[in-house]
Amino acid sequence: MMGNLSTRAGAAAAATGGTVEGGLAGAASGAASYTTLAAPGETGGWDWGDFAGSTLGGLGSGALMGRVTGAVSYGLSDSYRERTYQTVEDYGFEKGRNVDVVNFDNAMGQRQRAIDYYAHRVRGYTVDFKYDAIAKGATRGEYLDGKIAIYDEAFSVNGEYDATSMMATIDHEH
């Protein structure tokens, strides 16, 4: 179930990014095309309604093509998927939305990535953290052989997913 959810969430993020990028490119292309074709004296002059229609038409078609291209690229390319993760993390870090980034990484099935993001990028810790999907009862993490192990339980409180629990575990174990 998580893998399917992860794939859908990642494809949606890639498609959304492609939609925005394609829409902007399409709108610019529509505006430029109209401006070039409707230069005064060429086809009877400038018409604001036609300009808006050309720009909005370009926006719509560009957004549609960008969405499809983004989703397909995400499904086909590991490097595109990696860039999508990195873009989300960069944006979240810049805006101070660290819990949202951890939630996204978790939804993508990337718990090690969520741990690394919080521990290294947000907190600046230099110790190695290793996600271990095993159940250890009430133990959320522990220091073993020079590394800190973070267990599955660190991502939940009373059986419900909670990103802040993982963050608190990292801070506690560090």
C-alpha cells in the first residue's frame, strides 16, 4: 500500500511541477506568438482580447503538456525522481516547513531520506543515522557501533504516524 501511495504522491508532485513549468512556457509562447503575428501593419493591428486569448490558450495547452511530461518523466527516470525530492526538500527548508518535508519523504517511502534531511540539513548533526524498519517494542532508537539506529516506532505515536516523534527521537539519541 505505501509503495503505491508513494508512487502516486511522487507522480502528483512531478506532474504539478510540470504543469506550472509548462503553463508558464505555454503562456509566454502564446503571448510571443501573438505579438509577432499581430505587429501593427501586419494583420490589422493589436487586439487585447486576441492577445489574452492567445496567452491563456498557450497557458492551458502548456500546462496540460507539462503535466503529462512531468508525470511520465517521474515514472521513467530515477534522476528526475531525485530532482523532485530535492526540489521539495529545498523549498521546504527555505520556507521553514520541515515537518512537511519529512511528511513528504515518508509518504514517498523514503524514511532514511526523511531522517537524513532532519538530522543533517535541519539540525546539522554530523553523526551517521541509520533507519532500521524492524520493530523494537517501545525503543525508538539507540546508539550502536558508532551509529545511531532509528527504528520504525520513531515514526509513530500510539500507532499513528507522527513526523515530530521521529524528530524528537533523533534529537534525543544525538
